[in-house]
Amino acid sequence: MSSTDQVAESHVHRDDVASRMGMWLFLFTELLLFGGMFLLYSVYRFEYADQFHIAAKELNIILGAFNTAVLLTSSMTMALSIVAIQRNQKTLSLVLQIITIVLALFFLINKYFEWTAKIHHGIYPGSEELLSRSSGEILFFGLYYVMTGLHGVHVIVGMFLIAIMARMTRKGIITHNNYVRLENIGLYWHLVDIIWIFLFPLFYLIT
């Protein structure tokens, strides 16, 4: 290997390390954001335990469980897409990325129907139906809409980013020896899935 090649390889290596560090820093800020919300939820959950339990009964556990399975599967397909590109299996990696996007879309569609059903029954922030209920139930559904809504935004962003990665994979920009960007987006997607794994029991499985 020539000295020029060694310098180029060293430069790429430094860029990869900086990219990974930047992504981990970003993920840390996301954890702080949702961590603060989880802490707020815990405080109100302790103060209004019975009322939170009553409100949680109105959520559809089956839809919540299905969405959990969908996101866990999407996390697996995303991880497999990275393994595929590492093995220089470009087509397989691209297919798996597209499957991940489709699964994310299924999640959003299910969430749309769930939210629509609640709104149809007059259960949404500021509604007369919700304001007529106890303080704990009002807080529960307020947190439900804010936290699941913010998570939904992250899912949409993740779909957009994975779509960009799929395009870059198709064009040969992401390859078996240049896949850090795909790896970083995979980390982001795993965080999105992990956040939902916490949201599901907090809102749907209160006992």
C-alpha cells in the first residue's frame, strides 16, 4: 500500500470515528429528552395511581402489542441490512431497508387508527369529555398524546433517513467498506424502538 493510500485510509477512519461519536452524542440528547418525560410520567403516576389505572383501561392493548411486535421486527430487519452490506450483499441490504420502512409505515397506520378512535370518542387534550374527568385521567391522556406523538415524529424522521440510506445503497455510495452512515441510522432506529418498548408498558400495561 502506498503512502497516499495509507493517508486516505487514515482519513476515512478518523471520519468514521467522528461520525459514530457524533451519533452517540445525538442519541444521548434524545435519551435526555425522553428521560425527562419518563420522569415526569413517574411523578404523576405515583400521585394519581388509581386514576392512571382507570385511564389506561381505555387503551387498546392488542394494537399496542402489535405495534411493539412490528417495531421489534423492524429493528431486526435494520440490523440485518447492515450485516448484509458488510458482506457485500447490496441487493439484500436494500430489500431489508425497504422492509424496515414498510414496517414503520404499518406502525404509523395503526397509531393513526388508535388516535382516531380516541378522538372520535372525545378523548383528546382540551375536549369537554376529557375535561369532565379526574385530574389524573386528564394528565394521563395529555402525557399519552405528547409522548406517543413525539415518538411518532421520530418514526417519521427515521423512515425518511432510512429512505435516504436505501437510495445511497442503490447508487453504490454505501458499500461493504463504507457503511458507517447506514450503521448510524441503524442506531437511531434502535433507539426509536427502545423508546416504544418503554412507552408500551407505561401506558398500556398499568396495573
